[in-house]
Amino acid sequence: MAITIDPEAYLSLLSQAENDAPIESCGYLLGPDAQHVTENYPMTNVDHSAEHFSFDPKEQFSAVKYARSHQLQIVGNWHSHPASPSRPSEEDKRLALDPNILYFILSLADEQPVLNAFRIQDGEVVERYRIV
Ligand SMILES: [Zn+2]
């Protein structure tokens, strides 16, 4: 199965990640259904770290409210890996507690950015999606 991301949403996430690098960037990806992302909801990495990220609980709350009022679902959350590949780190897997959403990781390590999405259950990747 593939996940579709609209170009405007992808460009928004990409420019946010490039602006934040070398700090990891993060946000929510919203869409009308679980396979289609139409919007990036930018959030602050309160860790201000190049190796991990945490959401601001207030921003998470606002994101959920925003999604509801626009009839959008939270397809998943995303964060960037400024200098490592597009796959979850051990910590990412440990902290991925929701099996119902996707975890998107944008890697800026190579010349071409790479975006993959993962479903993570009990600390293990159970499915990987190519983004089209
Ligand atoms: Zn990570």
C-alpha cells in the first residue's frame, strides 16, 4: 500500500526541515483519509536536538483541534533526520506508542531527501510505506 502526499504538503515539510537543520524538525501530517496527506502541521521540536525530538503538548492539542475542525485525520506524525537515513532509530521505535498512526521520517542525509512512513507496534516496524 502506498501513501499519497500532496506536493504542497511535501514542500512545506521539506522547507521546514531544511530551515531547522541541523536540529530535527517535526510536525503532524493531516489528510481526508488515512492514505492521503494534504497538509503539514508544523510543530516545535522542544528538545532542540540534532538527534531526537519531542512535541510541545500544547501544540499537539491545537493540532488535534485544528484537524477536527477541518474534518481532517491525523495520518501520522513526522520528524526529520538531518544526517541519518529515513528509518526509525531505536529511540524512535521505543517512543512510537500509537499503532494507529504512521511515523514519517524525512532524511536529509543524502543529496535527495528521502521520505518513508512506518507503522510501529510494540517497538517494532510492522510495515513500511513508500511515499508517492
Ligand atoms: Zn528519529
